[in-house]
Amino acid sequence: MLSALKHKVYTSPFLKTAISLTASILIGIFSNTFVSDITASGHVDWSSTYRSTSFYLLVVSAGATLLFHKWLHAFETEIQNFRDTEYCRAYALSRLLPEQIEKSRQKIKDGETGEFQAAMREIQKVLK
């Protein structure tokens, strides 16, 4: 379920924009609240930083935003790899070829070689 939700977020321009916009607004609000919390009598008192709840909310929001964009970048980089013909070919061979070999091996044991030879001709066409 989580992977389906992540996929929906990653593929939806609206959700990506909404999450980024919401994170920016929250970080702005928490930053403003943090400054208000550590300001006393018109002077910034940095020693009260760790007593301020808004400081921790700011850190958590910034961390969550960083993770979201890191995961989004990884997803988009993975998608970009499929634009490369060599990557696609290697991916397809690594996923499809072992299964096809096992099926063909079983058919050859059963004496059915015609389909195997036709499949090999098709593979040779694809690899050219």
C-alpha cells in the first residue's frame, strides 16, 4: 500500500507540487514562530533555541522535505535510465532472458525445438 501511495505521489504533478508548496509554507510558518519564540525584548536570545517547540518542528519539516526530494530525485533518475537504449536492453535481458531460457530448456527436453529456434531468431533480430 505504501509503495502504491509513493508511486501515485511520484507520478502526479499536482501532488508533487502540493507537497512541495505545503512544506515550504510550513517551514515559513515554523521559521517565523521560531524567531518569535527566541526573541525577547527586541533581542534574539539564542540560548532559548532548544526550549522552543517551533525549532524542533522546523527541523522535522526541513528533514521531511529533504527526504521527500531525495526520494523523488531517485525515482526520476530511475525513470530517466529507461530513456537509454542500452539500459533498457540490459534490463530486459536480465529480467526476461532467464525465464525464457528455463522455458526453452524444458521444451527442448520435451523434444520441441522448433519454437526454440524461432525464439532464437527473434532474439537475434532484437540484438541487432
